Amino acid sequence: MKAAFGALVALLFWVTVTPARAAVERVEVLERTPFADGMSFGAAGPYEKIRGIAHFALDPLAAANARIVDLKLSPRDARGRVTFQSEFVLLRPMKAEASTLLYDVNNRGHIAILGQINGRSPARNDPTTAADAGDGFLMRHGFTLLFSAWTWDVAPGAPGDRPLVFSPPIARGTGGAPITGPVENEIIVDAPTEVATYAGMQGLTYEPATPDDPAAVLTERARPDDPRTPVARSRWRFAAAEVPGGPGRVRLEGGFRPGVIYELTYQAKDPKVAGAGLAGVRDLLAWFRDHPFEGQPKPSHVLIFGISQSARFIGRMLHDGLDVDETGRLAFDGAYLEVPGAGGSAGFNSRFVQPTRHPSMLQEHDYPSDAFPFTTAASRDPVTGKTGSYLDRAADAKGRTPKLMFANTSTEFWNRDASLIATTPDGAKDVAPAPGVRLYAFMGAQHYVGRSKTRAPYLNCVSTTDHYLPMRALILALDRWVGEGAAPPASAYPHLADGTLVSVPRYRALFPKGVGLTPPAENLHAPRLDFGPRFAGQGVADRIPPAHGLPYGSRVPAPDADGNDRSGVRLIEIEVPLGTHTGWNARDPATGFPWATARFDGSFQPFARSEAVRRAAGDPRPSLAARYPTREAYLAKVRAAAARQVAAGFLLPEDVERAVAENLGLYDRLQARDPADASCGYLFGN
């Protein structure tokens, strides 16, 4: 019966598609069920889950699709359209009222927004139960949530995981001949092993055009910019047949070693038109903007949300003008980009692209992730002489661009060039954001909210800050900004002019000595990459690996006397500190590369419990006892800081008690901690 009802809905959708130019031709409903067993989410009431497939047909000659790399080389149907499809999941209120449509760009095939925003719900790609809703935050606030597949390089998940995987068109040469080209794969291991994966994180890669390609080259080097030393071809071989399933693997005689960057290059074939994934998101949003399910009004407006890779995906949409549909309208009215660093990566829309790759202090400096322009207002690159902005192609036919929020943590300043969205490319001058854009920096926070009770594979305990709480407040602020015109909190980001954004040598000079943390010698300075003459205009790399030009001038937030970052959005954990929170952590020498920072993690070093312990350790930071004579004194300061956060718009009244409990819990665990315990087990409760 359910299947028959789904087929009827699909047929109704087919009939109602009448625009002359409609990139989504029809929507096929596969499943339609009550969400969370029909539980009610406050005033929003019960929700339903709809899973289906959207069928696309892109016009390769349309101006809106001109920036999609290799679209014109894709197979076409009898009408001259490029067709493909994408699975989607929709969670929507059953009440027939207009609501905000909020699209979550999945991260490597995995739904992210529920796990981070909805009270740390389980990370599932098939949200079904009340547990999958977490604390129901987005549902209680009435959002319609949409998820779909957009990327192909997703490794198979665990049984039942159901990642959202996209199958894009394949570009072909003259007469349908295969297209070949060079592919580079970087390999780093944390422990000795004979067999290593040569795909990106949780991803897949292009396999060699020639099986076990005898012309493939494996090299090794100690640092990203060191010369490459070839490994004898007789010492290694492709091992896909030996270890079936998942991403490609390679076997090395004598084994891969920590502390070495290996690189595998070869000729691949059949490039996927990855940019179709961006267009698919654009057109699915346009579809649901104009074609609500039966009995439902159109959404009041459309927002898009992305975390990390997913935020860089949104950046690429804006860079390439793929936020504007084939009719010249904005596909989304506002966007929240969480921890994108400086990225609006070409790694989502170029030939033989591997979307899962991105540079950090140590890894993958040869992938096209950070490239000018970075700022939403116009700025000039003094090296190339080019002038541009993030939004040069993002305006619709009426000259409008989406409202934008960028939010980075301290870790992105160290590992992802986050300062560049607010400065000139050489890091010499501040650049204010364009109107309709806000920049936020969560000081002392790391890329994600960590819950690790161990140091491995790093030297320091991870940061304990919770920036998911201000994210909740900012999502609602973005919704009001777009829907009602209510101004959100002003940008809160470090600046060169007031000394809150500094070079790493200056940071090291300011950082307190004797804390038990040693700042890194440098942060990521992504190089200007030259992939050859066709890359900028056509997205085709002729030079792999690319030539490296001068690096960009990224900067880091300045520390205060405790070692906590100044300026930006100072979370309660920084306003009423229990220790030093940094955006960087160091790698354990046993895993190699002790000079490099952790890719996603910050550090936490608690204050001494008493002045006597502080003096004995030579710690310059006042102790917990000196700062907070009693538990009640600490609690009072936390509540006062929470009230300031609410007034500033970075904390919701409904989240005050959670914020207080998290901070008080860490205080209690620090007081109960055995002074001889050097582990990180005290950091997080159950």
C-alpha cells in the first residue's frame, strides 16, 4: 500500500512539472512514514519522513550551467539534456503551515546537522526514531529538513549505514572515446603497515586506467615541500584484488612507515562530472521551493547548511554561481558555512576531482582547496595582480546574493587558512565582509566538539569547548535575518588592526611560558597552485603534481595571558576559563611528523588546583582556587557569562542550563581529579 501511495505521489509530481526549463523533471517517492513514531515536537507537531529519488535533466548550453566542468562532454538524451538522479531524504512537519526549508549538505555521504545541532543525536543516515531526533531542536523550531546525495567518492559504510552516494555522469571524448588524465594520491600512515589505502579520508579515488599500471609512480618525502624520491616499481604493487572492497589499496615491500609522505600517481580514465552534484543540490532546492508536497504551502524561504567539507561545497557553489538556478533565481536565500576555513574549493568542480581531499598543516598540499578570491568584498592579490571576491558570480538576475554566515574555530586558523576570509591574500590588511555577510570565530574551539578521553594520536588532551550551542543560536538568527530582516549578531572575528590577528612568531612570543603546552613553529600557509593553462578556465589539470607558487599569508588569533585566544566569539569556557584552550595540538612523535599540528584537534591544559601546586610547577597562570574561591563563586561567574552570551545572541535561553551543566561538570571533575593522573580521562563525563 505504501509503495502504491509513493508511486501515486511520484505520478502527481510528474504531471505538475510544467516550467519550460525544469532541471528536476520528476520526484519519485520510495518511502513515506511517520518520523519518530509520530511523536510531537512542541508547537511544530509530528513529522514525517519521505525518502525518494530526484531525476535531473541539465541543459549543457544554459548559461546557469556554463561553469560545470565537463558537462558539455557528458552523454545527452534525445533532447540534448544530461540526465542523472540523486537519492534524497525529507523530514517535514505534517502540519499544513509554511516553514523554512533547511538543506544539510552531507559530509562524505553522512548527515551531519542532526548530530551537531540536535543535542548530539546518533550519527545516522536514515533518521527514523525519536533517538535520531536528539533533543528535537530543529523539529521544535519547525524546520523542514532536506538531505540528498551529491558526491561520488564515498567509501562503503557499515551494514545499514546507508550513506548518500551520488552517481554523476561520465565525461567522454570525441566519438565517445574515454578521457584519461593524471591522478595524484597522497598516503600517510600512523603505524607501520604493508598495505595502505591511497584514497582520501573515508573516500574513494579514481583507479588506474591500466590495471596494476606499470608506469605508475610511488614516491616518498619527509615534508610536503621536500623533493620526491621514487620507490622502485619492483617493491610495490596495487593490492585491490588482495583486499577487496572499499577504496584502493597498495602493498609495499618492507611496509609503509610513519613520518613519510608517500605519493602515488598514474593515468586514470572516465572523469566523473562532479559539478553535476552541485547543480543537483541547486535544482533540488529550487524544486522544493516551487513544488511542495500535496496539501502543503511553499516554504517561507530556503536555507543551506554545511560543516567542514560541506561548507566548502557551499563556497564552491557561490564561487561558480551555482547558487542561481536555470531560471535566474536564487536556489537558497541564506547559507550557514561552519568551519570552512578559507575554502571555496575547486576540488568540487574540476576534472578527476577528489572532493574528500583538503590540505592541513601536514597533508594534501597539492589539492585545489584554498584559492583566491577568499573575501566576500573585493580584494587584490598582490602576487598575481588579480582583483575579485567570493561573490563575483553569486548574484541572481536581480543582483541579489544569499545572506551568509561563516563560522570558524581556532583550529581553522592553524590548519585551514581561516584568516584569509577577512584579510588580503598576503595577510597584510583587514578586509571587511560584504553587506549581507557575517563572520564569526569560536575562540578556543576545535574543528568539532571533541569527546576523546585519550591523547592518542596527539600529545595534548583535546579542547573541551562546546561551540555547537552558539551554532544553534546562529541558525535561528539566520532564519530571522532572511525571513524577517532582523539583523543577526555583528561579525566577531579577529583583526590585524587591533592586534587580535597575528603571525605565528608573534603568537609564540605572547603565549605564556611554563603552561605545559608548546606552540607550533608555524601554521598552514597554503601555496598558490599552478595546475597548468587549462585549469582556471576549464577545470582541467595538465600538471600533476602542481607547481607551487608563493604561499598565502594566513594569520592566527592572538592569545591572552592565560594562552586563550582573544577577540571573536569568546565562549563561556574562555570567558570563565578552567584552563588554556588552543586551536592546535601536536602529533605524537610515534605517529611521525612531530613538527605538524593535528588536523582537527585543539588542546586543553587545566589550571593548577591551588596556588601551592601552581608555584611548584612554575605555572604563570593563576590557579583555580585563586580565580574561584568556592564552587558557588565559579557557578555565579558561569551564569553571568551565559547571560552575556544570551544578550549578545550567541546562546539561546533554552540552552543556558546545558551550558552551565557542561562547565560545572568539568569544574567538578577537575576538583576531584587525582593530581598524579596525567591522562585525559577527567575531561568528559558519561
